[in-house]
Amino acid sequence: MIDLVQEMISGRRMTIGMVHTLPLPGSYDDRFSMQEIVDRAVADAQVLERTGFDALVVENQNDGPLTDDAMDAQRIAALTYVCSRVMDSVSIPVGIDACGDQIAAIAIASIVGASFVRLSYMVDVRVSARGIVLPNGARAAMYRKRIGADDVKIFADIQVKHSFPLVREITLEDSARWAVSSRADALIVTGAQTGVSAQISDFVRVRTAVSIPVVAGSGVTVKNLADHYEACDGCIVGSALKKDGNLMNPVDEMKARDFMLAVSDWKKLSGETR
């Protein structure tokens, strides 16, 4: 299994697709059977692998609204089962984003053998729809160490989307350095909302401030991917692969294939051989 972080450090741009689970049991929109949830997640994962994505992230974004920073036992168990089935269905690296629960993400990744986790609030005090959200990256990193899951890489969002800063004077560079000191292995920079890109200059600022890989976490499309791949070490692609950008919809294989063909074209033009 390839090490995404080391691949990006070596100069290879990595393309990571999103598998958005249908609402899990116990969530607000809970109306699907576990078989339906698993079948959708596995099908999406296999489309991403078949069309050439380097890795994927399983995320329960459709469980919203999120009420606090911890998932209940029912949803943790369901997400673990879904991730395990996805792991069995593909050979590319799999990441976990347990929305609202960083400790659960690391625990699930450790149990199922996932390669990395995406942690949204590793640093920065943010204001979101659920109130003031405190960072707990240090606690997450310590938990990873305590359970012996050092092989699980932490991809940390900084100044994450769907939230606003409580202290506006904190710069992207400050957040990036804090995340590194909290033991992040790679950083994710996003726009304000799902499907909205950050400024290209933001990626340049972060890459200048730290020595670990920087990944675009939102708003990457076929039309703008060249700008992103020139400025970043990798991209996470989600809503651009869905019909109407709706995260409840399955991954559209034609959109996924078109995206990866565009990535291949950019790599040829840029001289990247892998």
C-alpha cells in the first residue's frame, strides 16, 4: 500500500476521491438499511478505484446536522462496518472522516486498517452552526500514540470550511504551524463551503510556511484543477463527482473518469511521470 504523505513529499500529486455515506442509523435522516448504506459506499469506492483515483476518504457528512463533537455508539459502529466493507472492496488507500469526532476517526482507522484520517478541527477555535468548536488536535495525536496507531496519518484541515474564525487575527500561516506542532502529517486548505475553492494564493502561503504536504480540500473541478495541482501537493474531490453537486447522490462514473483524464493530461504537460 502506498504512503500518500511520502508520495507527495517525493513530488507526486495525489488525487483523493470522496465516498459520502448515506445517512447512518441514528442520524437525523436515518431511513436507509445498512445493506443500502454499504452497497452505495462500496459502489462509489469501486468507481473511484476503477477510474484511477489514488485514494479515497469515507465520510459521514450526510449525518448532519451535527450536534456536538462526539458520535454516538450506534453511528460509530455503523461507520466502522461500512469502512471495513469498503476496505475489503478496493486496493487503494482508504481514509476516514468521522464528522464531529476525531477520536472515533482514529479508532476506526486503526481497527479497519485505514491509511489516514481527515480531522477538521485540529487547531483553531471556530464558530459553526453548532456553536463554538474547540480544537482537539493534540488530544487526537496523543490518542493515536496511545493506541499504537502511528501508521495512521493525520490530514488536518486548517481554518476549515463551514465555519468562521473566533479570532480573525490568526493567519493561515499561524494555523498551519500550529497543526504541524500538533503532529499533523499533511494539511488541508478549503474554501468557505463545500464545492468552493480556496484562493490559489492561500495554498502558496501555507506551502511556504510548512514543510509537510498541502492538499486542496474543496472546490477542485476539471476546469480549475491545473491551478490547484500547480499550487498543491494533492487534491480531495467530492461534490464535483456528483450529479448537481449533491452529496446524497452516488459518484458519477463519467464525471470521475473525465476528472482523472484531465489529471492525466496535466501530469503529461507538467512532466510528472507517475
